[in-house]
Amino acid sequence: MMTDATYTPGSGTTVARMLHRAGRWDEALALLSADALAERAEILVDRHWWRLDGEAAAEEAVGALVPSDPVLAGFLRAQVRYTRLLFGLDPRADDLRRAREDFTAATADARLSGWAVFWLGVLADNVDGDPGTAGTAYQQAMEQARKQGDTLLESYGARHIGARLLERDREEGITRLRRSYHLRAALGARPQTAAAALTLAGELPPGAEADQLREAAALTARELELTWLLRAL
């Protein structure tokens, strides 16, 4: 889960951004210059989220970013902390507190505010077990996504709001999940599209569409080595 705000103009970083979004993290890293600290940290944190390895490299890259951009560094380190918490990767005693503090600090930064609100929502949802706070955060993130034209963030909002709608308005919930899938596919965000395909397939009745979505998710997960998605399959 990322923001294009960390990327600066230039052919190398533009191609790196496209490769990053396609889940080609190592190839994206190879294109970056030595001073592209923000881009490197963002790619390594995102890679860690999807593959659940490379934590030390992600932490090192975030640490290198602290002197020049402490807010972004805190935002990225909070994602590493959330990954440890969610997947039980030897979480540290202060991970929840410090992740919440860093995401909260990032809400004051225009580059990161929408995503930071979203991450606070998933913390509330998946760690605190506080669906009320989570729902409010998802709505706020969705509003910011639309205001800022951040289609990837909108896809995340649609996915989480859709999941919450399933119990009381199943048709609308599936509509939101389908929109999340379509938005991600349009952006070329391959890991996210695979995850959305599997989520949508799980809510559809048995049949050709659900089977095709699962097949597509599996193909992408195997090619890109998306660890937790492979487990879900």
C-alpha cells in the first residue's frame, strides 16, 4: 500500500514506480539512484508486506530516511510494525502504540494524510477489534481519496467498506468489492488486483466467474511470490 507522493519526476523513478506497482520490487530497486532514499524505503516496505520477508532490509531503508524525512519514515515504519502484528511475526511490545502514534502524526502531512487515516482504520479493525472506529476511518480515507484523485487509495476504501456492507446489504457490498477489483486492475497494481480477485471470488456464488477470479489470483500470487495470498489460496 503506497503513495506516489514519494516519487520525484525522472525517467528512472517513473519506471521504478510502474515496476513497484506491478509487484516487480527487485527490478524497481535496481533502477533507483543511491540518493532515492524515500523510494527505496517505500518499495522495501511494500515488498515486505506482500512477501513477509526482508524485514531487516525494510527497517534499514526506513532508518536511512529518518534524517531527511522523519514523518514519511515513521509512516513506513508503522507499516512494518502493523505487518508484524497482523501476521504474528515476532511483534514487539510497543509495536501497536508506536504504529498508532506514527500513523497519527502522518495524518497532518498532506502527502500521507489519506493513507495514514486508512492505516489507522485497519489497526482499529484488525488489531483493536473496534469496527466503529475502523468504519469512520475508512469513510474519511475514501473521501480524501476522491478529493485527491488517489485511485489506489479509493480501491482500498471500497474493499474495506464493501466487506463491512456484506452483512446488511450484500448486493452493495459485492458492488464495492467489484469496484475495488476493477480500479486495481486499471492501475496495473498486480498484487492488489490478485488480492481483490480472491476476496471477490469468496463472496460470489459458485460458478465460472468465481473460478476465473481464483485462477487469476493464484497465477499472480505464484509469479510474484505473494506469501500471505498464497496461504489464503
